Amino acid sequence: MTREKRTAFWIGGFAVFAVLLILLHSMLLPFVAGMAVAYFLDPVADRLEKWGASRTLATCLILASFFLAVIAVFLLLFPLLQGQVVAFVARIPEYIDWIRDLAEPVLQRLQAKLTEADIEKLRSAAGTFAGDAIQWITGLLKNMWSSGKAIFNVLSLVVITPLVSFYLLRDWDKIVAHIDGLLPRDNAPTIRLQMKAIDDTLSSFVRGQASVCLLLAVYYATGLSFLGLDFGLIVGIGAGVISFIPYIGASIGLAVGVGIAIAQFADWVPVVQVAAVFIVGQVAESYVLSPKMVGERVGLHPVWLIFALLAGGALFGFTGVLLAVPVAAVIGVLIRFGTERYLDSRLYHGSGGGDV
């Protein structure tokens, strides 16, 4: 087979895979989640195998411990989170009144400087924006709950994800060996090298970043609750969970936490303390946690990672968010490989040098 035919074959295969991914994205969530769990826990299974346990026994022990821990944490936190969510919803009218009281003097000063025509334009624009926002939120909620999709997604995560995790984790090494046996022999060493680079990037980021997010969630929730911030538990956990998006978790947590603190406390000292919790957390993440747990050479630039997460979420929802990091890692490794080949080619060096 000529190089052109092989290139066409791989491009065609990728196109078919992309089309299937687009067509089936609504049902992929439990499978992607199960694959993520299996990939995350595979090193633990390998270690238990080295200690003498069979792969099936290691898989059962690991998954049972993992899901029992998840359920235990959920049962412990759910009553607290539920109470804070209900309290927060009940306090929304108060926050709206507080924001209106803050904005009213500013609006009055603007009104004194604007003409009637300008005020009418602002009212019209605000009304249009509010109508569009309400329509968008209504459509989003309708899409989430129409045809029982939300309930189906929850049930599929609860029922299908553990099954997918079990079979993938049990047969992980066999699956990898089978795929390796299907690689084209001429290019197998190069493909293995690039897959090793992808695995190094993913393992450094996913496993390390999960640990960082867990530590930050505990730190933020504990610190904010200790300061007596209303809804400190849910704000802290939320900020820690979304800390896998560089700088976004701390920024959103800082804005929400400081906003609640300003509305809650009459003194500025607690407000500064709440801000300090997030500043210290961000500094610790940037200079201690991420370098130690994630590594400094994962090859995923923060801007590229943010773009990948937003693009994945926009295209495929939560499934796209789960797929964003692996896809970003694959693309990053392939770009680096392509750049190395380009710098070693005649296309770069001209007719006087290069191998290709």
C-alpha cells in the first residue's frame, strides 16, 4: 500500500470516528466516565497484581472501595449541601435587594446625566437582554429535562458506569495489548513512543490534578466554614472542584465568596479574610501543589486547556468536558511530534538538509 493510500485510510478512519462521536455523544457519558475511572485506577490494580492478587480480585477490591468512598462522601455531604442550597435559594431575593440598593445611587447619577432618549434606549436594551436571558434559561432547562434525559443520564451514570469501569479495569492490559497488536508494523515503534508521551501527559495531569482539586476543595470549604461565611461549604467545594480549569476555580470562588461576605458582614475584616483564603489557595496551587502533584512538564498550556474545556462543553456538554483533556493531550503530543519532524525536514532546512 502506498503512502497516499495509507494516509487516506487513516484520514477516513478518523472521519468515521468523528461522525460516530457526534451522532452518539448523547449516550457516551457513562462510558466516558467509566473509562476515566478505569484509567485513573489502573496503576492501583497493577500494584495489587504485583502483590499477588488476581486481576479480577484487584478490580473488585478497588472499585468497591472507590464507589463506597464516593457514596460515603455523598451521604455525608448531601444533607449539608442540600441545606445550604435551600438557604441560598431563599436568600436570593435579599441579595437582589442588596444589589439594587447598591446600584440605585449609581443609576440616579447616570439618569441625571443622560437624556430621555438615552434612558429609553437603555431600558429597551435591558428589556431585550432580560427577555433573551430568560428564553435561553428556559430553553436550557427544557432541553435538560425533556424526554426524561436528565433522569436517564443520572440512572445511566449510577448503573452503567460501575459496569463499564469493572470490565475496562479488569481487561485494561489485555485491551492495550490487543490494540498494540493491531498497529502497523512499520510505524509501531513511533506510535508507541507517542502513546507513551500521551499517557505521561494524561497521568501527570488527570491523577495529579484530581488530587489538587480534592485538597483545594477541603481547604476552601474548611477555611470558609471556619470564618462563618454563609454557604461556605458549597462555595468552597465548588471552587475546589472547578480548579482543574486554570485560575478559573479560584477566580469564581473569590468573586462569589467576597460577594457573599460583603452582603453578610458589616465589617471589612471578614471580607479580607475570605479573599485571603482564596489568594493563599491560588498561591499554594501555583507554586506548591501543581508543581509537586501535576508536574511542570505535562505539556498542557493553561490557555490551550481552557479552550479545550470550553470547546468540549459547548460541543458535547459534560461528556465533552470529560473528553477535553484527553483530546487536548493527544493534539498537543501530535503537534509537538509534527513540529519535531518539520524542524528535521527539507521543508524547514531547504534542499541542503533534513531527512524528509
